[in-house]
Amino acid sequence: MPKIAILSRAPGSYSTKRLAAAALDRGHKVRVLNTLRFAIDLSGNEPDLQFRGRRLSDYDAIIPRIGASITYFGTAVVRQFEQMDVYTPNTSNGIANSRDKLRALQILSRHDIGIPETTFVRDRADVKSAIERVGGAPVIIKLIEGTQGIGVILGPDVKTAEAIIETLQSTRQNVLLQRFVAESRGTDVRALVVGDRVIAAIRRTASGDEFRSNVHRGGSAEQVELDETYSRTAVRAAQIMGLRVAGVDMLESDQGPLVMEVNSSPGLQGIETATGLDVAGAIVDFITSQVDFPDIDVRQRLTVSTGHGVAELAVKEESDLVGKTIGESELDENKIRVLTLHRGVDVMPNPGTSQVLESGDRLLCFGRLESMRHLRAERRPRRSRVRKLPDPPLEPTEQERSASAESPPDGDFQAREVRHAIDPDSEID
């Protein structure tokens, strides 16, 4: 039977205890291991791990429950398990990407996944225009690494929002601005994705005047049946993030589902209580069915061969490939293998040679980089050669000439003058 390790610093939490109980009920060997007690061992010929100062015994799979406060170390431990070919439903990259709200939304935005209008600025002078870009006040202000509704603030008007953002930035916090979706105020949907399907879903409703619907903040939850659009969005969001077990939070907007967050360590108590479903058991069943197929870094493995690599080829409207089958293209004769074909929101793994290519298709290919280079659309002109620095590098200004005639040269003055030319809002001492 598979031997499973649950990486958790909270062995007494509901989620950890349920996962351990579900594994034991199915006859599996399972241990809860404190993530912070691992030591990553890179001294030998093969990647290894130690736990509490001793070499770790062999495990078939892990279930990472990595808290926000130990993301860096926790993902390093998960990455080491990956290098040891131990199966994990959530990759280290997936956990890191989902933990950073900005990074997660950046990734999702490229894949035609609905998300609330979002912007990220640092300069105080840009805040007002940023609020306007997301639809104006009221506006949602979010800490990039907040959890359980902590660090999510409603800015009712522009001045209040500016004051909140200035206060948070003064404490070195990075914040996002998001459109306030009025039609879903106080409610959202949590879909629990396992593998390639949603196994349970709940609608969470905030308590009283609270606009955050998190159960941890007193919200209530009820089971809900998702339609195909919401289920497909949840599964694709989790897959794009590199997560096989995830809680996907969505707003029910007039434009359809809008993904707010993809959680790599979703809590199980709220969703199991509301639905009466054995979610922990479904997670364990999925993991034990996948232990023979540990996730690998495909790009890392395929680029080991000299001169070979992975590249994405876009089929442009003016491309000669439009209307041709993969077999009729130059790909096969150049020994370029098409791994997946992306068409809109659909992904076709291992497309056959009879597959006809259309404008807008994106082909993930493996082969000789030199062979693929001439098939890629030119993105930008080649960089010109770096020339020698002119002498002098900068012509002195009239002000500098006058200053140098009256007093010894100030070595920092010219730099400050250049800085002012680049950013007229900066002050010159």
C-alpha cells in the first residue's frame, strides 16, 4: 500500500486530521510530518531529505499543507520531494504561484480565465488613475499574501482608498486594487478541484454588513451545484496554476465566473460540513491513483539534450501553416514533435498528423532549437552591437558650464540633473 506523508505544522487541525484518517481508513501508511523539521540534503550523489536529523525513509506521495508564513521553506521541501520523484498533487511552483495573488492573476490573465479588473501600482501619484481603471470607488484593496480574508479592505471612496493604500505601503506592504463586483457583494463560490473535476462546491455568504464571505470571518456556507461554465473555469484555473488539489474562489458576476483566488491548501471543514461529502477521502483516492506518475519539470528534463528544447510556436493569421495538417507542415521533416495544441480554451495533447491547423493555434513543441527558430514569428529586431561610450558621455548643460566656471565641479550634480530629466517630478537638492 502507498506510504503517504502529510506535510503540516498543525497536526491537530481539522484538515490534517481528516486527511490522515481518510488514508488510514483505506489501509495506507500515513505520517504527519512537521514541515520545519526537514533538512534538505544536497551533499550526496542524489537529492535527499533528512527529518529531525535522520535520513527520511521512503515515501510514495506527499500531501503538502504549506502555511503562508513558511512559503519559501515549505516550497523548497516540496521541490526536494519532486527531485526525489515522490508524487505531490501540488507542485512547488504551483504553491508559490498561488500564494502570491499578483503572480497568480498574471498567470491566469494569459489563459482567457475571467478575473476581476485588477491593477498594481507603487507610486502614490498613480493610485487615483489606477482606481479609475478598475471601475472607480468603491474599490477592493488586497494584500498580495493575505489569507482567510485578512488584508482584504473595501475602500468606499477615492480619498479613503488612497489613505488606506498609503498606510499599507508605509509598512512595506504590497497591495492590489480590484474592481468591486457589486452584484456579488458578500457572496462567493468555493469549488474544490481534485484532478480534473470539481468534487464539491459551496456558496459562502458573509454575516451582516461584512463584505468578506470567508467562513473564518463568520460567514455561512451551503452546498451548491455548479453549472458547466463555473466547473470548467475552476478546473482550468487549478490546472494552469499547477495544482491538482485546490480550492478555487469565484465571484458570480454579470459576466460569468470571475476567479479571485486559487488556494493550494484549502480548508476542508467548511466544505465537508456544508456538503456532507468525504472530500478528504476523494483527495487521498486521487493521490494513491497517481503515485506512479510524479510531476516532473518537463522543460528542465527536455532541455538537457544539447541544442534541443521546448518552445511555443504561434500560428499567425498570415502563416503558411494555416489550413495545413501537422503532417503537411515542416514540423515532422525537421524532427519537431508537437506535444500539445492550444486552441482557445481547449488543449489537445499529442495531436495527430491529420490535425488541421487554424489561425490562433499555439503549438507546444520539442525539437532542435535551431529548427524551431525560423518558424517563430519575429518578436523584435535583433539588438545592435554595443558601441563604445562617447567622450564625453553627456554634454554639459549651460547651468553646469556656469557652475563649473564659478566653483569646483560637483561630481553628483550631473547625475541629479540627469535624474530630473528622466523624472521631472523628482527634486534636485
